[in-house]
Amino acid sequence: MTLDLQTLFAILAMAAATILTRVSGLFLLRYVSLDGGRRKAIESIPPAVLMAVVAPTAFATGIAESAACAVTALAALRLPMLVSVAVGVVCVALLRAMGLS
């Protein structure tokens, strides 16, 4: 296996861009007042990203996965993201074990 130097630089550049956007977001939020609508918009980003990742699975797979996606979406309305994902994983595992696929 060989490592192309251009590929290595591309990977490092993507890593740097990712780190820069995450750190700059945390840094800039210190200087922005989050009132009402802004806070609501910021808080709705994680569930929106979760649904963007989960939605293709709901429409491209079987009934167990579709039901688990719906359960994950409902859980994401009230629970933290990690718990919502865990609920979805457990749900799809149980539905598959019951014979739904």
C-alpha cells in the first residue's frame, strides 16, 4: 500500500477545515447574544442533521428500519441526540429480531 502525497495533503486540509469551522463556531458564539428565535434555531440544528442522515434509510429499506427512523425522530424531539440514536438502534434491533425486515 502506498500513500500518495496529494491524498495526504487533501486529508490534512479537510481535517484542518473541519477543526477550524468547529472551533470558530464555538469562539464566535461567545460574542453573539442568543435570544428567542436565534436560540431556537441553533437548538434545532442537531435534530435536523440527524433526520438528514436517517431519512434516506427510512425510504430505502424495510419496515423495521422505517419504523425505527420514526421512533428516532420522535425521540429526538425530547431526548438528547445520543439517547435518540440509541433508542433508534434498539428499536431496529428489536423489530428485526421479531422478524420484520
